[in-house]
Amino acid sequence: MKLYAEDNEAIPAIEVLKDTDTPPAGFSEITSIELWERYGRQAVGAWPWFRDYKALRAELGIRVNTKAGFDPSDPGTYTPENWSKLDAAEQEIAARYFLVPEGFRATVYTMDEQIELGAAFHANACAARDQRFVRAMAELYCRLSLEHARETEADLQEILKGTELPTDQDHKLTQKAHTKALGSSYRSNGIEGSIEDNGTIGLFDYLLSRTGTPFEGNGFASKAWPVIGMASCAELADHLYAILYRGEY
């Protein structure tokens, strides 16, 4: 995704475009993290692919990680040397959006400040996930029969029938699993799935019937239900994933 601002204007018009789109004449791409954050906040909600706080945070994360050399899948890349590649304003943005560990956040904000920022972060993230979830449920109820939509909603609220979870000899779970109330775990706690959350089972595993999870072969994408306007539940699952993960609708 790219952000463009109108040239030579004190209060420029903003365009947020996909990478393959051609910008309008008289607009220049914004590449600085500081301006991306400033103009991005103004642009949130104006485009189907840039609807909410989580979309803005994701784009800022890409730019912070690229400049600093951070890799979210490799904790070893979060070094003081890489942190120093960001200037003071960029470090504040990275800390404010909780894109870096507490040790780095502490270099720009006190703990009291972090707590205040954390409360705002959680409220904004929950609001974005709520909005995405409501849209996804509307898609379900419009594209499936009432019976099948209600069954899916029940699956998101309860432990799934027929799902076997890995347990040890004492019948305790051998990995974190959030099969109960998958929908509320996503909305309130941001639990998305095993790929997104380093092995923690979540909503997306059920939705996509992911291989290697308790929902392989029995999640939503595996259903053989008819879907209005789409070829299969697997296609609808991909569509819902785009809504819930990327905020695209």
C-alpha cells in the first residue's frame, strides 16, 4: 500500500492506493514514517483497503521494520543497533503503536505513559476488530442459509463439536488453545491464529481449516454448504480472512 499527498498544498489532499495503482497527477508518494503516521491517521476509513486503526498500524509496522531491520519472526533482530537506525520521531511512533518490545519503548516513554498509550492502543484495536467481525458476520448471514450461518456463529461461541485437542497424560492441553469463544478471543484479545500468533490456536485456524491444527478437515473452509455468489465455503473463508485479517471490505 502507498500513500500520496497533493503537491504544493499546505493542507494536502491524501490518496491511499494499492501498490499496483497509478497515483493521480500532482501527487507525490509519502515515504517518511513520520508523515505516513500523520497523514495516515487522516486517511483512515476513506478507502476499502484502509478502513481502520489496525490497517494503519500494519502499514507503519512494515515501514518501521524495513528501516530498522526488525523481523517480527526473529527476536534476535530487535537489537539496540537496529533500534538506533530510527530517528527520535520514528522511535516514538514505533513505541506508541506498540511495534517494538518494552525495553525499546522505555527509552522514549515512562511506564505511566506506556500504560496510557496501551489503554488507547487496546481500545482502538478492539474497535477495529469489532468492526471487521460485524462485517464478517453480515457476510455469513447473507451468503449462507440461516441454519448454516447460525451453526457457524455457534462454532465461534463454543467448543467445537468433534474437535480433538492435543493433551498430555493428565489430559491437560499441550499447547495454548482458544477453541472456546473463538470470536470473543479475536475481538477482545486479538487472538488470530497459529500462524499469526506463534502457535496459539485461534479464529483463523477454524475459518481456514488449517493443516496441523485441531480444525484440519473440520473447520469452516471444509464445509460443503452452498454459498450465494461464491463457489464454496473455502472461497468464502478466504474472503472472510481478508476482512478479519487485513480489513479489506
